Amino acid sequence: MTLDPHADRPLFRQLADVIRNDIKSGRLAPGVKLRSLHQLAAEHEVGVATVEEALAVLRAEGLIRTQKGRGSFVVEPVDQVEVEINGEAWVSARMPDPAEARELGIPATGVPVLIVEEGDDVRLLAADGHKVHFRPGQK
Amino acid sequence: MTLDPHADRPLFRQLADVIRNDIKSGRLAPGVKLRSLHQLAAEHEVGVATVEEALAVLRAEGLIRTQKGRGSFVVEPVDQVEVEINGEAWVSARMPDPAEARELGIPATGVPVLIVEEGDDVRLLAADGHKVHFRPGQK
DNA sequence: TAAAATTTGTGCGTATGTATT
DNA sequence: AAATACATACGCACAAATTTT
């Protein structure tokens, strides 16, 4: 599975595709540390900057998280809190701004927020840890 | 409002902050075209690559969209379709992978997807055009 | 129609800084 | 202290899409 500099798809997207496949297929399990930027660059014969871009793609998709000085890790599933709704409500989602991400303790990219509106009550929830359950008539 | 190379916050984030403020305050209205990479680089005395990174931040937040050869534009609000739910259902959100984004006709970054599960029925919806309405007892 | 200019995209190399091991 | 690893920033070159001349 070699990268092709002449292909239509950019190198950094091709590399992101390869790693995404490894994650979705389970070859890279949750919690596992990816190889370093330099290792990946050498193995795939691309520049370090190209690898960085590929990892940025995967961070934006919420598949990995990166810690400076440590490395990049496949995201582990978070325990999901079920948010119970009985009455009328609206639910939407969007990306957080940096202040919201900081407040919710989520990465700058990769994790959307759920907005739950019940009357005047509006809740902002990190989407990676919450699931809204609509349960009519069980007050 | 000059950028500070010695500040704790990286230059590209400082620049993203400046532009985000302009958008949220309305100084940059929906639909408006941003200045070009080179213009922004010259005005703020940073490299073009730094501007690109700043715009990538704003794309990931869903605030702007960029078209090659045209420029970057402040996102215009989309008409929201209300998805009506009467019975039991679960709603969650996450970032799409590239295939899903393409199918839904949304950018690679910036727009989460809403997942609505009603029994065996599972719907994937672009979050920028849908709002889920829980309306119990109105079959 | 054609050419040129504009604008963003991709890729690399390099240097420096910061955090972790 | 030293090595490793990621983050930031810049410059350059070329490609690709669009707009203007």
C-alpha cells in the first residue's frame, strides 16, 4: 500500500486514508500509540510536514489525539452519559469555538457539541460523551 | 490589535482569533469574501503558511468555507429542516469521515453529523441543515 | 477564444521552541 | 542532562481552479 505522488488524491490524504483504515479495521486498536512523525515520514517516504497534515485530518475526524512530546494515540471510546428527555425539546449540533472546547475539556478539533433546548433551558454537551434519549410519556 | 510573536498563543491562533471576532461581531458578514492569503499575510506581517493555518482553524469551526482559486467566504446560515420525532429515539453527533462528508455534500471539516436512531431506522444528517424536534404525543 | 493574473492547494526543507521520556 | 517527539513558523516551488484582461 504505497503512496502515489502522481495520484489525484494529495499525499497527506492518502496517508490519512491508510491510517484511518488501520484504525477502522482494528489493526490500530484504541489507546495504541502511532509511530512518530519521523518514522511515518521515513516509512512512507514523504516529508514530516506531510505526515503532520495527515494526522491533522485524523484529529479533525476525532480518530486520534496528539500530545506534544508524547505522540499520537488512537482515541478510546468514552463512557456515554444518556441524557433523558421526556417533554418537548430540540437537539442540534455544531463545532465548538476554542472557549467552549476548553470549558468542556475536549480537543480543539474532532469533537462536536450537542445543543439540547428544553424551553428556556439550553445545555451544551460534548458529543463524545453524551447521547440524547427521547423517552416520551415516562415522566 | 497586532499579533505578538512572543505571546504564549501561537501566531496562527491569534490570527484566527482576530478573524473569528470580526465574524462573530458582524464586521465580516455572512457571504463576505475574506482578503487573500497574501494580503492577510502582508497586513499581519506573517508568512502565507501561517495564514493558511489560521483559516484551517476557522474552517474546522465551520465559520468559513474556502474554494480553490476563488477565496474564503464567511459561511451563510442554511435553512434548517426540522426532523420530527414522536416515539422513542436516540440522538448523537460526531464528525463524518470523508466518504460521509461527500455523500452529504458538506465540507471535509467544520460540519458534524447528527445520528438519529428510531428502532432499526438510523439516519445520518448534516448538522448544519437539520434540527431534531422531540414532540411527544403528537403522532 | 486565448492568455495572463489571481488565489488557493500541496509538498518539502529548515530552524527553533516546548514537552516528555 | 540528553534524547526523543511534537508544535510552530517561514520560505520556496509548482500545481490547480478561477477570474480578469
